[in-house]
Amino acid sequence: MLPRIFAILVIGLSLGTPTIADDLDLDAVRAMIENGETTSALELLDQEIASSTSDSAALRFLRARILVTIGELEKAERTYRELITRYPAQPEPYNNLARLYSAQGKLDQAASLLRAGLYTDPAYRALFDNLTRIYAEQAARSLSAALDPHDAQLHKALPLGTLIEIPTLLD
């Protein structure tokens, strides 16, 4: 699973988002991620974010994605929330934070974020696809609960990990 996530991160880095600072050595970041040195890549990103004169959404977004990869979900959630606050017109942080919530079984919160993301870009296909998955899962759980109301397992917040993650943030 981790090599797949690293590949996604590398693909996201190689898409050449325009907001990444010129003095950040992307080849070094790519090499670190490919070699499993996500902590070093995260430190490099943190240094760049701290020293950058411009406020780069792409660097912060990549930082959040690396935090998810290394299991720092609370920090990733805070970073996505910060991105939503700083860049409310960007749909990507809404989507990826919704993905975190759905994986924790917080489907109502995930759906709310996806609907909010649709206000930023009503034609963003990934948001529609993910919201459809959330609604389908909620409907399936409601039907199961109606068919067997005494099943204690249905009342647990089960994770839903099938939402599409958006790999880049374009300004």
C-alpha cells in the first residue's frame, strides 16, 4: 500500500504545480519520497513553507498528503482545515479532508465537506463522484438498519475508504 501512495505523491509532484517555489529542489523531494524518506521530505517542505515569502497552497497541500501517508492524520486534518480557511475557493482540500473523515466513518461530516467543496467549483467531477459514494453508503446502511434494527454492528461508524483523493492543488 505504501509504495502506491508514494507513487501517487511522486505523480502529484511531477505534475508541475505552478505555485511551488523555484528554489525548492523537487528532485530531492521526489528522491526522498521514492526512498521512503517521507520524514525528510516533510522537513524540507516545512523549511520551504517557513522561509517562503509567498504563501504557497501547493506546498501546504503536499505537506498534508505526506502527513496522511505517514499516519499523522490529526496534523493532516489541521493542515487541510488551514487550507480551506486560507483558500476557500479551492475544492481539493474539501475533498481530501472529506476522504479522511470517510475513512474514519464520519460520513455526515464528509458529505458536508463535499457539498461545501461543490460551492467552490460546481463542475468538479471528483467531488460529485465522492458525494455519490457517501450517499450510496449512507443509503445502504439505512436500508440494512431498517431490515434488521436489532443488529448492533450497524450502529458503529464504519470507515468508507473508497473516495477518490485529489493528488494536486492548482491555483
